[in-house]
Amino acid sequence: MHAQSIEYETVAENATPDVSPVLYVLPSPSVDDPPAEPVRADASAPLLRPDDLGVTRGDGIFETINAVGGRPQALEAHLARLQRSAAMLELPAPALDMWRRAVQHAVAAHPPVPELLLKLVMTRGVEGSGRCSGWVVAFPNSDFSRERAEGIAVLTLDRGYPADVMTTAPWLLQGAKTLSYALNMAALRHVRALGADDAVFVSSDGQVLEGPNSTIVAKLGHRFVTPPNDLGILAGTSQARLFEWAQRRGMSAAYDRLTVDDLHRADTLWVCSSGRQAVPVRSLDGVPRTWDADLHAAALAHLLTA
Amino acid sequence: MHAQSIEYETVAENATPDVSPVLYVLPSPSVDDPPAEPVRADASAPLLRPDDLGVTRGDGIFETINAVGGRPQALEAHLARLQRSAAMLELPAPALDMWRRAVQHAVAAHPPVPELLLKLVMTRGVEGSGRCSGWVVAFPNSDFSRERAEGIAVLTLDRGYPADVMTTAPWLLQGAKTLSYALNMAALRHVRALGADDAVFVSSDGQVLEGPNSTIVAKLGHRFVTPPNDLGILAGTSQARLFEWAQRRGMSAAYDRLTVDDLHRADTLWVCSSGRQAVPVRSLDGVPRTWDADLHAAALAHLLTA
């Protein structure tokens, strides 16, 4: 019997080749588990059984956090969202103190890099075990300096659902950050095959939603606007930090419905995510756009403050 | 450093406790890989790295096959569907001969049981590796004799999408059997919390689609009907065998659109899947139903023929 025969040859796409990812496994990912400290493990070795529901059913949740200068950004907002996702999937509540500690251990164990991404994953665990699986992996963020400076090309894509789907059909899990991301990946492949960089989903009744892994923010006059979470979209953590910054500078920031026409009318349009923080949209559905370069530079500098 | 610290204590829900699942790993799951024979591995040991896209993104495909009396049913239909799912996800084409061999090895290695389930999983593999992961696990099927004899209670649920979503928005991957099944699991939890056994999804414009892990077949007069695949639903393998049987008995069988009213009007309504084969619906949205018991018994006997 050959113990493990899937061959692992290369490093993760996002990793700098000479730095190995740091992995911490949580023996106690949920409050149902007897407390036990997160344990370091080998990120290049097999971790999950083939009957873990995380892989057989995409049945689990995740968060991606950027640690800038060794400080995890919006950690509590990410943990709160992990908790909300767990509730929507009827998973046991995450043991937030254990997740916090695993993040801290992983940051401390990783060699210093300007931006360190932390991926938190909690699955429903091995089928029939009644115990969740959980781990945190830390690896250097990709270099997004070009996208942050020059902007990205975005295409709108139909998400297929009406704007009220979250309330009418909660079993569709809109608004939860689940491991079932195959369609988000397919949407990115689709727009990249058309020469664009990213997508923004629109509801079947014309409401702007979110990107496959991002939040959309439009600046219309002196007002920063992002679509409200009751459209079945994720509460953006980078978008929330952008809002705080804007409000501290005397600008207004609001959760409000947006149409694609509103996006075209915006002075500046951003795609926000933990990895990229905030990148300006330089074309939308093939229509070139400008943005307020000074404002963007100031906002980005704030977001990248440790 | 603790090598592997997720604790595994119990067996899979579907497994008979005293029979261990049989696992075969495919070193060559896709036609892009240099050919190599499937290799037996320990099903209770970790297999997947934490950065396998199968778990981090639910980015992969699967099939579940029932081997009755040691004979995998509809093997070629399942492999053809695996191939179609791979194409929809732009995965490399599965090396079907390797998958066929892994299935045969797993059946041969497992102690004889009346019904053996085979789960085939192919993921996009470790991020950045460019190589898919693939494996086959074999374990005894659950005992569905009660459901097959007494029927199940089914509730209709809105799938949120219109009937034409597969053609208007192919990035939503409707019609592919992906690992991103969190919403299917949530739909089952939803109906079970309401005291039912299973769900049938309906499009936002009133077309009957499929169950979270099943195909719906209605017998209306002498005609067996199931919804067409262009609604963005899976081609059912058990349903196809039921259709063949009906046609050989001189009845007609057709792919045609159905409304929930049509389901209520049906003489007999079945939920078909590899695990359950065909179970009659004994109530739909709380309305009790009857079924043709002789016909069902004959159909089920045929489906369970090796």
C-alpha cells in the first residue's frame, strides 16, 4: 500500500518560491471542541482526509486576511464574518479565540514580508465525525503594485438571482463566504478569456452586487457607495476600512443600491479585497474610465498602513 | 512540529462500522498527466494538501456510482458525465481509462456487499501546480430499503435562477456536477428541519428542475417524463436506466418541461439517484400522494439488477 501518492511538485501560485507557507492546524476549531492550542504542521504535506466534507461538498467557510507589516488588518471584522458564515451554514460556532491565536502564531512564525496573506478555513469535517476541521495558512501576498497603480478592466456578469434572493431563499447561502467557490472561479476564467481582469456580478433585476472575490465601491460626487448586504453579498472588510477613512476625511459613505449606469457615472470606481486592498477600475464593460488619482493614492496609503 | 493534528475518530456516515472504505488514488487523473496506474492508499489517512483547490474553492467535480453485486451500474454514463463536468469547469479532460481502472480496482479490493458506492473525485489540484488531484473511494451503500418501499416526503424549493440560465450565464456552472455543493447541503438541511426527507428545486419561472442530489421522474398516464438537461440540470444516470426499462416495456419516456402542478397530477413520482436508485414520493409539499406499487417494485427490481 502506497501511503500518499498524489505528487506535489510546485509551490502555491501566490507564494514567493523561496518562502514556505506556514500552517497552523486547529484541534479546536469550534466551540463544541475541547479547547486545545493550534499546532504547527507542514503546509506541503497532506492534511485532509478524502472524506472531509470540505472537499467532497465544498461544505465549509473561509476568510482571507492581509497582515501588513506583521499586523493582521481588520482581524475582528474577519472573525465576525467567519462567525456569520458559520451560522448561515449551521456549522458549530467557531472558537474565535483559537482562530485569533492561530493567526497570531502564523504571523509570528512567518519570516517578515511586506504583506502576508492569512487564509482561515473551517470545514464541516470528516463525514459522520461531527467534528469540524480548521486551519490557517500564511503566505506572502502577490505583488499587486501594478493593479493598484494602473487599475483593472472589469466586466459585468449576470449572477442569475434576483436582488431579494437572500430573504426569499436562504438555502442558496447568498451572503455566506463558503468553500463552494467553483462558480466564482468560473466567472473569473470567463472574463479573463475576454481579456478583462475581473468581474462584477449584477442581479437578474439589475442591482450591482459584488465581484467573485471583492466588494465594489463607487464614488459619486462626495459620496462613497457600496451595495447593501441584504442583496445577499458579503460585508467587505477592505471596503469598510475605505468607508472609515472617507468618513474621517469628511466625505459621506453609504450602503445603497447601485445600477450599472450608476457605476458608469461614478467619479472613481474601486474593487476592494483583502489581497488587493483597493484597485481602481480603468474600464467597465469595455468603456474606459478615469479616477481621482490623488484620492486613490491617499486611500491606498491608508489601507496599507499597518 | 506536529505532522498531522486533525483528529479522526469516527467512520463515514454511510459506512458499515466494521468495513473500512477502500481508496485508490490516481497519479494520472487527467490526459495531461503521464500515464500511471491507480494506487491503493489508506482511506483513513490525510490525502489532500490544505492548498488543494478542491477544498479551498470547491473547484473540482465528482460522480457517485452504485456497484450492485460487484458490478458498477451505468459506469460509462457516469464517466461521460465526469468528462462533461470537466469541460464545463475547463479542467483537463479526465483520463477515463485510469478512472475505469480505479473503479475496477476499488470494487475488487472491497469485501463483497450487496451495494457498494464508489465516489470519484477530481479536483483542480494544488494551487499553482497545474496538476489535478483524483481518487476513488468505495464504501457500502446505506440501507435505503425503507425509503424504497415506503417513499419519501419532498418539498419544492426555489432555485433562484430562471430556466434559461445555463445558456445565458454559463459561468454559473449549472449542469456541472461540481464539488461546490454547500447550497445543496443547505437545501437538504432546510427541508429536513421542516420534517421532510428531500427537496426538488424549481426555477424562478416555475420549471421543475432536479433534487439537490437526484433527478425527478413523473409518470403521467403511460408517459415517463423528466425535465430536459438544457434547464441547467444533470443528466440522471438512474433516471436514464428507468427510462430504458420503461421503453422496453412499451411505455413512452421523454424529456419535457414540468411544472409543480404536473408533479401533483402524476400517477407516480420518483426521486432517482445512484444511492437510492428510485424512491417514490409519498408527499409533495405536504400533500399525500399514492404511487403504482407494482410498477415501482418492478422498476426497482430492474434497477437493482447487477
